[in-house]
Amino acid sequence: MNRFLLTSAVVAATLAMGGCVSSGKYEQLEADKNQVEKEKGTLQEQTAALEKEKSLLQEQIAALEKEKAALEANSQQRQSQYDALVKKLSAEVEQGQLQVRQYKNMLSVDVAEKIFFDSGRAELKESGKEVLAKVGEALKSYEDKVIRVVGYTDNVPIAKSMQRIYPTNWELSVARATNVVRFLQDAGVPPERMVAAGRGEFSPVAPNDTAEGRQKNRRIEIMLIDEKAAEELTTAQQ
């Protein structure tokens, strides 16, 4: 800009003082003027490009801030849901009948097998029904969750007397999960929100070489999963 003004001033001064200039000098001045105009245009284009880039960055920052706020809100909601579930089942938690755990996008209620079932069997015990009825009442309020019930066993083979009903731990774990789901349905939990599955002995949480470890592995997990996460998991498995 300054160069353009300077060049214009030089041209004006030269014309005023001399009345005329040589054609070579005039052409040089015109060339300088055109170069300044070109540089001015280039600067204007660069300025416009920088403004556009600045606008895009501001949009990205706004989107990230919105995403951050949503994540914080989801985190607070999950914490509130966890606290509410623990409160509803506080007596059972204190008595060691079950454990409530929190994951990134789900809650889990873990119940020891001995509370629900006799060894090698899938029929719910009366003590298990009492606990499960309270769990069912607590689960009813989580309408945005898919409830996945998973049965687990230790690695001890099924007794020969029961192999006609449950040939392996696979069948036993699935039968136990299914009976829990059926009980929850009768307790008023919508069946379309529930999934029953069995993992048998193949997902232990402790070594199976001690009685204590085997007891920990015989369990029922009732998992509350966000609907979106459950859909993504189903899609990934297809």
C-alpha cells in the first residue's frame, strides 16, 4: 500500500516538475504501479483465505466445546445412575449379596451363584428370588438401558447325573441367565430390553485352582448398557 502511494506520488511529482517524461521512464513507472497492484491483490486474497481458515477453526472449537459439554453431561448422568442404583440396593450390597460396578458406558450388578442357584442347577432359589425382585424394581427405572444377563461357571465339569439336562457348563450358564431374565420379565421389566447369554467357564475373574477362585467365577452379571452402545456392539458382531 505504501509502495503504491509512493509510486503514484513519484509519477505525479515527475509530471508536475517536468511536464513530461521519457517513454522509458513512464513505462517503468507503469510497470512498478502494476506490480504494486498485483501484490495488493495477492495480499487481499491471502487475507481472505486467513479469515476463512479462522472461521473454520472457530467452528471446530465450538463443535469440540459442545462435544465436551455433552460428554461431561453423560458422565454426570452415569454417576447419578450408579449412585441411585447403589442406594436402591444398599442393603444387599452391605450384606455382600451383590456388587454394583460402573464402567465407561454401562453399569453392572454382579451376584454370586450361591445366592441364586444350587450347585449344578439352574432353578432359582427362594433366597435368589428375593434379591432378584429388588434388582428388578431397581432396573425398571432405567428405560434407556439394554439389560444383558450373563451366566458364568467355574471349570468343574457337570456331574454325570445332570449331563442329560446340561451336557456342559455352556448349557448350564445359558439356562441360569435365561431363568433370571424370565424372572425379571415376570417382575415387570420389559422383555424387549433384555438379553440372556452364557459364557460357561471361559471368562473367569479368578484362577480355578482354588475353591475361593471357583466361587468367584460362578456368578451372574446383570449389565445395564446404553442403547447406542448396545446397537454398536450388535452391529460389530454381525
